[in-house]
Amino acid sequence: MAQLDQTLTMLKDLTDANGIPGNEKEVREVMTKYIKEYSDEIVTDGLGSLIAKKTGDENGPKIMVAGHMDEVGFMVTRIDEKGFVYFQTVGGWWSQVMLAQRVTIFTAKGELTGIMGSKPPHILSAEARKKPVDIKDIFIDIGASSAEEAKEWGVRPGDMVVPYFEFTVMNNPKMLLAKAWDNRIGCAIAIDVMKNLKTEQHPNIVYGVGTVQEEVGLRGAKTATFKVQPDLAFAVDVGIAGDTPGVTEKEAMGKLGKGPGIVLYDASMVSHKGLRDFVTGVADEMNIPYQFDAMPGGGTDSGSIHVTANGVPALSITIATRYIHSHAAVLHRDDYENTVKLITEVIKRLDRETVNKITFE
């Protein structure tokens, strides 16, 4: 692998960390390592979301920037008599991206390598070959010869199973390939926004948050928001890239390298008009590229954030990403850096008067 700069090293550490919903400890430790020097204090909520606080003006509004720490993965449910491991998906998966993929099972005795398998096509009927394999018919082969041997190696129901993939800078060094971009890129943006504001005077209190359990229903965002009680919030997540073969703009608008995506609408919320207009106004002022996005079939942490307590004006900002909810995904470094720049510039302008004006627009 080519020499990594400071930013790429952080991105590698975040994406290499393993954490499906309910198992985010390793990711939280990595995020804490990077965000602590830019924070006044770090706490967690009862579900394990990380909340880092940096005070600019103690009488100013509370601004929350959230990325979720969890990634899609699997959980062991049973071991059959031959030692094959069966699982529950944790987060959304499509069976066609799962077969023959390498995974890591995290047991009390250490890590085990496995490969996802199913009945080979050579013995299927012609009709069966035309259909995707059902997830319930996929298993994990760890090389065990019996249930007893698998158990001796430490495998037990409830163990976390995570896709295996190494962080890779592609031939175009702006193109970054890794597992878990959904949503370690959001965690990285929260870290770098806090970093940018460390030496800047900002008229508010900023919270960089790593939420848990987003992939199973935006759960950590609800508890973290309740703890912070922000005046405004941003959820930063991946968006659907629409720039690969076969995808039309009607299906997905996001394009790699064209700037952060300002989400107008998704299945979990209608974006706050006042906040959306303010953010795009700052982007226009600073000549920061951006694109609009709409995801009628998906949602982000904003879906929970905006309906917590008395309601929180919220906006989702996305990074166009190819092949999400699979073993590996691709995004563009410029989109990451422009999102950090945009959110930083927005926060520097969010004083109490401005927030009050935004809230009621």
C-alpha cells in the first residue's frame, strides 16, 4: 500500500475497525482516539453513542454533527452438526453481494476467518439458477468438521460477524475503497469538523457524535439527541451514487467528486427548509460544490434526530458512495473534504440569533 497521509491513516483506522449494531466498542475507541484532542469532554449515552463536546460560546446554541459508528454485518445464530455457521443479517443485505465473500467471526477466544457459501449452481435446476440465493440458505464455512469443534474454537450464538476487506487507495488517489464507509466517513467528518473548530472562535457549543445502531432503526441517534438536546443538527452519511452503469438520474442523483449531497427528502424525514437554505447559501458564498439528493427508499439519523424531545431542525448531508451495504464501497476524497469545509463554515456562522431565525423559517 502507498504511503498514507494523516487523513488517510485516520480513514483506514476507522474503516478497518469492526462494529455491527450493538457491537460498536472498537469503533468508539478509534473515534475517541482521534476526536479527544479537539474536545473539552467526551461522554456516552446509555446505548454507547459517543458524544464529544467543544464549547465556543457557553451561552450559544447547541449544534450536533452526527455520523453513525455501526456497519452492516451478521450475527451467529446457530452451528449445525457439521460445523457450518448460520447467521442473522444485522442491517440490510442483498444476497447476491454475499456469496463467496470472506468474513471474520469475533469469538471470546479470538478472531476466526470464514467464507460464505451455499449450494453450488452445478447441482441446481435451470429454474433455480435464475433466482438469487435466499439469505436463509447461505452459511459460513470456518473449516470446522463438527459443531463440537466450532464450539471449541469459541464460536457461539450472538458472536459478531463482519465483512473482511482492506482499505485501499485506488489508482486514482482520490478514489478510496474500503468496507464500512457506511458510515465511518460520517464519523471522520465529525472528527475533522471538531479539528477545524479547535482554533476557531465559534458562537455556539458543538457536539461531534458517533451514534450506534443506525442500521437497525436509527436507535442511537434518538438517545444521543435526547442527551445533547441540540438546537440544530446535521446527520452525515453516505448517499446512493448514481454514476455507475445502468443507473439513471431518476433513480439516484449523486455523483462522485461533485460535492456533498444536500438531502431534500428521504423515507425518514423532510429536510428542514430554513436549515437547508442556510447551508446552500453558505456553500454558494464559499464556492463549495454541492448537489441535491432525494432518497425515498432510505433514511439517515436525521429521521430520529428531528423528532426527539420537542423536535430538532435537522439536515442530512451525504457523500455519494458506490456499492454500499456490501463488502466494499468507493467514494471520492474531494467530497469528504468539501463536506468538512462546508459544515465548518456553517457552524462558524450559527450564533443564537441566526439559529432562531433558521428555526422558524
